Amino acid sequence: CDNTAPFSNQSIGVWIRFIGTGGSTLPLSSPGMNLCGSTGTGWYAGSMPSSTGQITNGTACFTWYTSVCRASVSISVANCNSFYIYFLPPAPICMARYCTT
């Protein structure tokens, strides 16, 4: 399990900004399975906030075998002008991780 900080099972979630060569946003459609170092790949099935300071609530889906959204959790996305931050709870499946693009 990806059960280390900040995604331990004791956590209700954390605000996180993705930076680096792995990408800075969650994909807006399923990237497929067996990517991002896991069997279950997490992606954002929602609308991105369009205005600076706006926060939208949506669903992170986890692709698992033949199901594009086998498991899901509620997340939030904030528009910080030139980047986004995400409020992400732990993944609902042990071998699942959030992906970035």
C-alpha cells in the first residue's frame, strides 16, 4: 500500500501541489491501468476551477482491471492562478495511486 505520509490511512487528506517531470495535474480521463507505479490509477472525473481562488469539488476515480472507475473518493481542486492544488484523501484501494500528467 502507498501508506506513507501524506497518504496514510490515518489521514483524512492533504492539500498537495504536484511539481516536476511527472506532471502537475491529475489527468481528466483514465490513463489506463498499470501506470504511475501501481495497478490502480487515479484520475480526476470532474471540472477544473476556471477562476483564480475558485475551488471545485469532484471525484477521483481509480481504474482497476476492466473498470474505468472501480473505486472513487471525493476530492477538491483549487485554482491558484498559474497552478492547481488538490485536496486528496488516501486512495480507497491498497494498490492504487494518484497519477499526474
